[in-house]
Amino acid sequence: MHNIAPQYRPQPVAGFRPDASAMKAAKPSPLKVVDAGGGGPFPPVALEFDRDALLPHISANTMNVHFDKHYMGYLDKTNALLAGSDMAGLCLEEVIRRAAKGRKRKLLSNAAQAWNHGFFWKSLSAARSSTMGALLERAIIQSFGSLEKFREQFIARGTAHLGSGWIWLGHEQGKGAGGGLVISTTKDATPLWLGSGRTPLLVCDLWEHAYYLDWKNDRAGFLNGFITELANWQFAARQYDAIGSGQPRWRYPTTP
């Protein structure tokens, strides 16, 4: 078991660092989301931490805007679009696949954003540098050379991504003789697995609403905070272990 402690500290691209005292002044919101908006088959994925627990990297103000406005907006629109449709009753993953195949762009963009955000909430941890399993650590070293090189590549790739999107740590079946892990970015709302067969282990949101209130245009600083201190390595390890064991991987929940 390895503790992926923060070691790599790149310089901010714009010389900006968030004011921790100002961020702490933001009033935290309740831990759980009870109201699922307009209702529907897909509930919000509840946060597993208080909204101010990710300071100084992500403020409660950012979490409030990100979760309540952006994420819930995507989720409510998805549920509304599915109401009474021929896709009502399907899992969200299948909704996304069919929307992509049928070129139902409005449904695809909202459903995919809802899925990506749900996976992002699971990819976050307030535990600070949570430990990863031995199998995942070995795979990262085999795939990228070292944990340090992995962090550097993750930050560099995410910083270089043009426009909105997502950066993923994923597994690609049959990739070389190494650990089979890849760092990938996807544009706009596209999930890593859609049309690729790759399995996501971890994701970070590259849309500006995920970091701009705290970091302005310093995306590198935000990514550094995520990968060194906020990444939920226990969740990523469960995803990775499920690949080898044939166990189910994370799926978006449905309303009981």
C-alpha cells in the first residue's frame, strides 16, 4: 500500500494561488442532498464529505455552484427528457449509448454530464492522499515509470487540454505489456468509456466551473491539488481490482 503524498508542486501558470482565508469564509452547505429536483429515475450522487472539506483546493462556494447549479441542472434535464420516452427504465449508461447512437444530442450531453459528475464526486476524497492498493500502485509504475512521472503527466495533459472536458486515469484492455493504464482527456461531456472500451478509474473535471472561482485560470494548480491530495485512490483501486476479478464496476445509481 502506498501513500501518494504530495511531492510534485508545479508553479502556477498565472502566479495565482487561492486565498485560503477567503475560501474558508464561504458558508458550507449540508452534506447530503435530499431533493432530487424534479424527480425521475436517476437521483443525485450524494457527496461523501462536507462541502468545505476539500479546502484549500476546492471551496464550499465552488462545490455549491458546481453541485447545485451545474450537476443538478444536467440531472434534472436528463430526468425530464426521459419521462415518458422509450428509454425510460434503462440504466444511465445505456441511455448514453443509445442517445449517442441515435444522435439525440440534447439527451446525450445532459445524461453524459450527469454520469461524469457522479463519477467525479466518487473520485474525490477529503482524506488527503488516500492510500491506493498494491495492484493499482504496481500498474501505475509499470504504465508510467513511477508515481512521480504519473503525477507530472496527469497535470501536464490536463493543463494542455483545449477547452472544456475531463481528464481520466483509465484502463485499456490488452494495452502493451505494462499495467494497461492510460491518461486520457475527453471533450465536453464525453465519458471515457463511450465508444472506447476503456474502464475509468479516476476523473477530474476540466470545465471552468470546477475551479475558476478558486483558481482563476491556474488549471495546473487545481490539477496538482486534485492528484496529490484530493484523489480518492481507494475508489480507483476498487475500480481497478474489479477489472481483474470480474466484479461490477461503478454504475450510476437509480431511484429505488
